[in-house]
Amino acid sequence: MSVTVPQGFRAAGVAAGLKAGGAADVALVVNDGPDAAVAGVFTANRVKAAPVLWTQQVVHGGAVRAVVLNSGGANACTGPAGFQDTHATAEHVAAALAAADPALDLGAGEVAVCSTGLIGERLPMTALLAGVDDAVRTLSPAGGAPAAEAIMTTDTRPKTTVTQGAGWTVGGMAKGAGMLAPALATMLCVVTTDAVADSETLTAALREACRVTFDRIDSDGCMSTNDTVLLLASGASGVTPAPGELAAAVTAACHDLAQQLIADAEGATKQIAIEVLGAASEDDAVEVGRAVARNNLVKTALFGNDPNWGRILAAVGTTAAAFEPDSIDVAVNGVWVCRDGAAAEDRSKVDLTGRDVTIRIDLRSGTAAATVWTNDLSHAYVHENSAYSS
Amino acid sequence: MSVTVPQGFRAAGVAAGLKAGGAADVALVVNDGPDAAVAGVFTANRVKAAPVLWTQQVVHGGAVRAVVLNSGGANACTGPAGFQDTHATAEHVAAALAAADPALDLGAGEVAVCSTGLIGERLPMTALLAGVDDAVRTLSPAGGAPAAEAIMTTDTRPKTTVTQGAGWTVGGMAKGAGMLAPALATMLCVVTTDAVADSETLTAALREACRVTFDRIDSDGCMSTNDTVLLLASGASGVTPAPGELAAAVTAACHDLAQQLIADAEGATKQIAIEVLGAASEDDAVEVGRAVARNNLVKTALFGNDPNWGRILAAVGTTAAAFEPDSIDVAVNGVWVCRDGAAAEDRSKVDLTGRDVTIRIDLRSGTAAATVWTNDLSHAYVHENSAYSS
């Protein structure tokens, strides 16, 4: 059900022919209100897709009544014509919704647009707009599931989440399987709530949530042109939660979705949590976690069930974090294979046969900590990304 | 012949049993003078192997008469005991050389030590020191080739070079096949010359050479704990070249070796030159080149013969370099698949069937340029690095 569990939301997912295989590829999420509050977080990549440039403006306007999302094409690096396509899509959504339900009476400036797929090619607009009409016709409070399916690209399964508050609810859907990196990923995520909250409160909640969830997953170190996380509030529950409560629920929803993204990352055979302890600051801990998460030699070693802690130390050594090389401890799945920067417990004691791997790095330089999640680098990753071009 | 082409040098390469397969694993290079001038460049990794910490001190002393190098173990992350092992190796080399030729009369402080192989394990000192004795016995002016073989790890072939000056010569050898990254790599490199030059002149020449050669190759974005480049001058030619001439010859030697390293990088099927033009500064050009060189999605696409320029733009967008996203041009093997940040010439015109790939990125923001070299990310890389633990 995902985004339609909270009251006041309808959704749809339809096949418009953007994907070669005929799978669903256009999703629509409509906020029926009474509120239309919104917050957004976008890719830090300076090469931003047209829908990102558009939706940043829409979110800045402070009200979003609909989100249209398509897979089958990123509409990135498509120049002014690509931006026109995004604009035309938003206008078409607004007009189709208004025609279907005159009470909605929304403008294109209240329609967010998200796209995902191959970079550098124009979208087939005739097919896309026909898909929008189809989505408008099939909008329903049960449409969360098909919407979550329609945004999938190389994802093997849809990602949805629900978190209950006291009289209000948070729901969400996300896609993303490659190009997952801090400051987001090739990921699109829509989180909805029927809580009453203004855009400022939503923005604070979403930024805090992203900081400790999506910003701490790193599949392949690559940053996308299209990453978008939207948080929409309908106010339909009539309940106004305390800002801290709302932020906690949004964080829980984002954490759940982020873990599903990493679990389904392209070609992954291991789901790896890098817990950095004893850091002088949280920033240091995150920097160390990311350096290890991005290290191809660490990732290939874990693919091969090799607890190669030397490669972990070599990755830590590339950071500016506070630590002394002869005062670092490293545990892999609970076995402290490295103490004082040198070999300690027998590495043959490390059991890496399971899917979950925990690397614990104690920098022994303070009390701050952070966890970064990643996956291994496998043959399947190479295959999928050397063959993937659609 | 490598390091022994210049006059005044002898070398040896022997099998000491450090490698499981019985291949040569200990190399020795001796500078018979009359000079013992030296320059060194070392890994920027803060986790430095014991031999790096030792050799930095030796080079700081200003005179190096011998370099002992071993494969089969990095002696990194081995604690104080590992540093003792390095120290003992240098003392043993000095004593053995003095015993063989009392005229040499050198101290351990004039012996550089380099190690490469698995991180985190102590070296088998009995075998290593016996190998040193064997190397001292077999030192010869024809020993450059066996020395170059003895430092190989996953290298498939030795890397050597010779550059002729006017009455003087530069020779060199290097190893390195994985963990190749800017600020050096899991690479060891010894460059020799019979030119007359003091350590200051050598240091200036070596820094300039590394800046535009080893610092601009990036195989897998991983930075090693052991990288060492040494430049030794015997003065045996009696010729004192102009500093610029010497620097040019050393740069030519380092360029040749760097290209051999990238050509033999683990699992590589493509040798990729990323030429960045139109940059506001050389630093910008290098930053952009490295971002593209490290991008796993670009590297897997090229492995799959896919001229996926969208991934190239996404990588450029992660940098802080001066550029406008709608004013970038990209050519792959001469075909301008992207102009003004959008699709241009037909990507099907790009021929990627050969081994050499040239990516040209015009940032259209200035007149500076730089080239970074890398390779693709292949199944063989994943295989080699998930299986390699020795």
C-alpha cells in the first residue's frame, strides 16, 4: 500500500510503454488534502536532470498536490528540450487531474516530476502523456502498490514502508538499485503522511531523516543526476504531532526504505554495516565509514568471503579523520582481527558465509559513532552495469 | 636491464621463498657511486607500512647506497615488531654488502627498504635475510632484469624503462597492478641515473615527474600503504645535465613505467585515457579526470563496450571544477556523443572494440588541460581481488 496508507492520498501505477519489456513505468501520487505541505531533498550532483531542476522550484513554492514519476528514462542531459518535456508533463498532469475532478483545481506549479532510467535520451512524450491519462483514470487509495512497482528499474522488488504514529501515519515508496551513494543515489522516494505539519516542519524532519539514512548508504560510490526524496503531508488525520515525533517516524520510514535499497543493490551478495566507533566527531565517523564503503578492494574481498582487514586499514588511512595508525581496532563479524593497527585474533575465526556482514572500526580517538551501509562488489555488479543501457 | 643500464649500478633478483610459488621475491639494487644522491616520493596514505616509515628517514638522510625490495609481504600494519623487521633487514643488507666488498663501508641508514604483498602479516625474516645474502652474492651490472621480476606480485610482466641523455642515462623498474591510485599506488619504483645531481635537484625532478605520471594513473581508486618511488644518482657518467633536462628524462622514464602499470592493471581489458580540456585550471582538469577514472559505472560501461556518456557527465557533476552542465562536450574515441551537455553524434558510431579508449571532456571554462589514465572494471578484477590474499 505504501504511499496510500496515510489518509488523503491516492496513487496509480501503469504501463505506458517507456520500458521495452512492457512493465509498469508511470506512477502518480495525488495528495487530496486538505493540506499540500511538502519538503524535498535532491541530488548534490551538479549535473541535475530536468525533473530535478523543475521539482526543486515546485517544492520551493511550498505546495505539492501531485507527483508524477516515470522509469524508462532519466530525462537527464537532455538540454532545454528535456526541461520543456518535464514542464509539459507537469502541465498535462495538472490539466488531467482538474478535468477528472474540478475540485482539485491545481496548477502545474503544484506537480512534482521525477524520472529514472538511462541518461541522455529524450522521453517519448506521446507515450508518457498517454500514460499520465491512464494513471489519472486508475487513481485509487489502493494504488500504492502499483505505484511502487512502476518506479522500478533494475530493482528486483518494490520498496515500501509504513510507520504508525498516534492517530497519524507515515507511508513511503522508493526505488534505486545502482548508483547509490551518499547525498542520495539513483533513487526516487516519496514519503507521505496524514499528519498536520507545515512545510518548514516537514523540511526539518526530512533533512534529519536523510542525514542518517539515505546519506549513509553507499552502494557503488556513484552519485546520480536524478535523486529526489519528497515528503508530502495531507493533514487528513487532523492530528498535529510534536516535531520530534514526526521526525522520528519519517526517519524510521527512510531507514526502512534505505535498508531495502541496499539489500537489493545491483549484484550484491553481502549487506555490509560499517560501524565506526571512538571517533572524535560524527563527521569523522561518517568519513571513515564512507571511505571503507567505497573501497573496491574491501568490497571484492568481502565478495570472496575474505576478512581482509589490511584493506580496511588502508581505506581508513586515506581519510582526514582523527586517529593514530597504531591505535585502531577492527572487528569483522565480531572477531577482532586487528588491534593496535596490527593482526590480533585469528582471521580464520571470521564466519563470512552469511549475507550480513558487520565491520566495526574503533578509532580510539573520541566518543562519536556512525554507521554506513554498503554491499559487496560482485561479478553480477560488473555484468549488470556493463550490459545495462536501458 | 632496467635499473642497471646507467653506470655505477648493480642489481640482483632471487627467490627467497616468500612467495608460495617459488618465484623470485627479493631484489637488491646497489649504487656503487661515486655519488649516493637520492630522492623519494611516498604514499599519501596515513597508514604507512614499516618500510615506508623507515625509507622516508633514510631518504631524509640524503644518501642511499642500496635498496632492498621484497614481494610476498607488505610488512604493513605489523606494529613495532614489523618496524624492527625492516630495520634488521637494512642492517643485514649493509653488513652483507660490507663483508662482500669492504670498500663499500655503508651503514644501515643508507639502505632503503621496500615491501609489497599482503597487508597485516609479519615477514618470514629467516627466509628474507637468507635471500638478501643470496642477492648480495649474485649482484651484477646485468641484474636489472631479474630485479624487475623479483618485485612482481599480481603483475603479469616486469616493467622496465631506459631513457638516454647526452652522455648520461636514466633507467628504471616498477611493479604494481592493483591498488593503483593517485598519490601513488601499490607500486614500487626505482629509477636510477648515472648523471651527476645532488639530492635537491633529484627531488625537484622526481616530484615534477610523479605529478604528471604516477599521480595521474588511477586503476581502482584505492591508495596503498606501501607506495614508494626512489630516484638514485651514481654520478658515474661524470656529466651534470641541466636540471630541466634531467627532469624531462626522469619524467619520460616515469611516464613509460606508469603506462606499463596501467596496461597491466588487474583484470583490465581497456586502457583508458581521460583527456580533460578547456578547464579553468590544471587542478580542475585533474579533479575531473580522476572523478571519471574512479567511477565504477563508467568503468563497467566501457568494459561492456558501451559509450555511456551520461555516466561520464554524472561523474563530472560530482566535482567542484568550474563548468556549466549545459556547456560540456564529450567525445569517446573521437565521436562527439555529447555537446552542450546533451546528446549529439550518434553513439553507435563509437568503435570500442579495441583496447585503447580515449575520452575527451571539454569543460569550455578555460585553457588548462590534463590527462588521467585508468582502465575498465571487469569480471577479472572482481575475481582477482576476491581471490587474492597472498
